[in-house]
Amino acid sequence: MSSFVLGGNLVDIPNRRIYPAKIEVNNGVITAITPVEDKYSLFILPGFIDAHVHIESSMIVPSEFARLAVVHGTVSTVSDPHEIANVLGIEGVEYMIENGAKAPFKFNFGAPSCVPATVFETSGAVVSAEDIRTLFLRKEVRYLSEMMNFPGVLNRDETVMEKIGIAKEFHRPIDGHAPGLRAIDAKIYADAGITTDHECFTIEEALDKLKCGMKILIREGSAAKNFAALHPLLKHHSKSCMFCSDDKHPDSLVAGHINELVKLSVELGYDVYDVLRAACINPVEHYKLEVGQLRMGDPADFICVENLVDFKVIQTYIDGKLVAENGKSLIVRSSINIVNNFSANFKTVEDFRVPVYKGKLRVIEALEGQLITNEIFTDAYVENGQAVSNVFNDILKIAVVNRYCDAPVAIGFAKGFGLKKGAIASSVAHDSHNIIVVGTSDAELCHAVNAVIRYKGGISVVDGENEDVLALPIAGIMSADDGYEVADLYSQLDAKAKKLGSSLFAPFMTLSFMGLLVIPALKLSDRGLFDGKNFRFTNIWAE
């Protein structure tokens, strides 16, 4: 590995100072930092870290994710392979580790704690407590991924507590996931060993969890956006905050990553050292990552930026290797294997029929920028004795199709997607990744679903007889293609979905979360409509 010397204005975050210095790198390690009298235009600082992300949501494999992320100064992620684990189990986690190792990037994977996420949906695999133990024997698996089953923690469920116990045995941090949990319940959750939460959607909730000793991950993803609510934490709680994206679609990743949150935070007037602590330092300390912090003896993981205002990234170094320069990734594409678990049969229009029954429809209301939904009630729109989509009032039929075996189609209704015609479908549907579809007619719902089935995974847009598909043959949730090409094709489908009438910022991402049962209030699994507040199935008809 080569040796070099780099000069610039060194940003010393812990000591809150900036000074001109020359950094000497040998064999991927910083061997000397020498203050100088020279004047520099560039600033050198530690690389950015995404403290919680599902790589799979970018629809590209880890090695491709790395190619896109380094352009924005990201050198490392704390990555929860929960999505692929729901499809392929421990084999999927191993796939992510092995593919990630092909790129010069610092992936830090978790052991998925909740696969399946609930017993109210069909997933492709189960990750047991013994699987958790097996994964912790691998050096790449550094923490227990988000414990979504917070009722199980509160009620001391035997399996849940066994997994937490194994994490403690291996001295691994335990990530949380407890939207809306407050007061004494939050304390019980934290006291069980949960150390973080990325699901806070109000400042009051975040402060409750901080009091319990938890770290708060400020999330800004493609659909779930909580930065606006939580950024005030940076003023007095910067040592207990980190930045994360959670779920980032490919077009969003091409546009920016953690650098966007850093820039926005500084624009809002927060102290630059506090902001950079959250972006660069806190994840390393909390998860004990082997990521350099711009000190002698550290791995040479750092970035050069044009200034400390817009944080335009000029160069990114990982282990002393230049991996991105002037907006271009220097990481070479790697070979990609295909793995999958997809057995859905083609559907017929009759599979999407809903005969009218007495009472009002119980409807899922999707909310822009949120994972939570509302439960609302309305009269059914009826044609020929069937409840159908009501385009005029934006009450559209939504369905989930089991991708793992032949089963009846689960059907509900949703508000907020705004489609005036056509349908959109996706096999990226948290957490079990069955096929989810929303649309304006039963025929187009069926067409969109069958387009996804034809490719054994993907996202589709249907307008009458016309269809467009982004194929996702890896576990039905990722592409094997170049990340930039995937981002471009996704952007085209996103634009087509919006042309159908959707005003959502990320209609496919929002659609994918309509099956996320662990987030209240109302969702849809392949087994039926689900009441996320009371954690039980409910009827589409409210009498």
C-alpha cells in the first residue's frame, strides 16, 4: 500500500480547533500529523458515518452502495441486514457481508433481532437466537440490530430476552426501535439493554429516551424524515446524537447522504464541532467501529471538503486509498451473485375483488414523510356490488400478495397516494417483502403485481396496458446492475408514478412501509389488515 503526505486545514473535532497540518499516511495508517505554517484552502476531517441504514432499501448490493456513498464523504455504515434476512435468513446476512467485503468501504453489520418482524405476516425465513450467536462469531457483525418487538421487551418475552442476553454476553450494543414509547415504558425498554432509537418523531419523545440513557439517531431517509422535528437536540445533546438515513432509495443516494444533514445543521446555526461529532465521532465510539478519527495510529479514513459551509466533498480516503474525487467514485465494480426466494404464482383480476359488506371502510391514511399512519373511516365506492377504488376522494385499493407460497390476496384501502389512474407495485415491502400494490382499478392492480412476479422481484408502474419495471432479482429487493444505472431507472419509474397523480415525495418508499406492521396505526400484511396500536388483525369493514 502506498505512502503519501497530504496538507490541509485539519478539523480536530474533540479539541474543537482547526489548524494547518500535514498528514503522513503509510500502509493505510496515519503515522504523523504535523502542524505547519502553510495556508490551505481545503479542510480535512473524519469521514461521515451513517449510524443506521438498511443497504437493501437502496435496491443495490453493498459493493454498489459503497461506490455511490463515498462520493458524498461517507466512509462507513452501521448496516442492519434485516431486509434480506427476512427473505433468506442467515444466508442473506452472509451474502451482504461477503459482497460488502469486495469494496474498500467499512460496512459494520448487525445481527437481525426480529426475523420475522411479527407473527402476523409471512416471511421467507426465521433468525433464531442460535443464529444470533452464530453471527456474533463473525468479526463483521458488531451489534444486535433494531429490537422492533418492543412489546416483547416490555413483557419480557422469553425469545426476545434470550437474544438480548446473547448480545450482552458478546458485549455488543443493542439497537432500538420503539416509535412513540414514552415515560416508564421507555425506561423499561432502555433498562433491558437497548441503547439507541431512530424512530422518534417528536422532540418530547426523544428527550424522554435521552433521560433513559439512550442515544438518539436523527433520521432523514427517502420517506421517513425526522430531522425537522429533532435537530434542536444538536444544541444541548450533541454527544448523544447520531445521523442516519435508515432507508435510502437509489436516486436519493446519488443526490446525497449524511453530508446533506451536516450541511443543513450548520446552515441552521448549530456549532460545527457539535454537528461533526454527531456525523463522524459518536457512531465510532458507540459501536466501537474500526474507523479512523483523524488521529495518529488511526486508519486513514478521512475526507477533504471545500469549506465548512456546504461541505462539498473533494476527496474521500478509506484506509489510505483514494476512493472518490471531485464527485466521481473510484471504486471499481465487483462481480455480483444472484440469490433469491420467490415462489409467487401469477394472479387474476378476480383475486383483487372486494364484495360490498355492511358498514364503513376502515382505511389506511399514509402521511408524507412519516412511517406512522392514521386510521380513518369512509363509505365504500361501489360498482357492480364490489368495493372499488375511489379516485375522486383518493381512497384507493391496496393489496399484499404472498411471494413465498400461493395464498389468497390480502386487500385493504389507502388514502394519500393520490393516483388518478394506473397502479404501482413493489416487492420491496417492509418487513417481509411480500408484493405490495396500490392502484385505481382491479385490472391494473393485477397487472402491476404480475409484472413484479414475472421478474421474481422488482418495482412496477402500470398505466392501462403499459408497464415499466425495475427488476430486483437479488432476494427480490436488490438489483445486480450498476448503482448509477439503477438510480436512473428508479428515477424514471418514480416520475411515472407521479405522472399518474401521486404527489408523494417518494411514492414507492411510502408504499413499501404500508406493510410495516410494527409502526402504528393501521397497516396491511399478506394475512390481512393489521391494527398496529393493539397489535392484532382487524376487519376492513367497521360496523
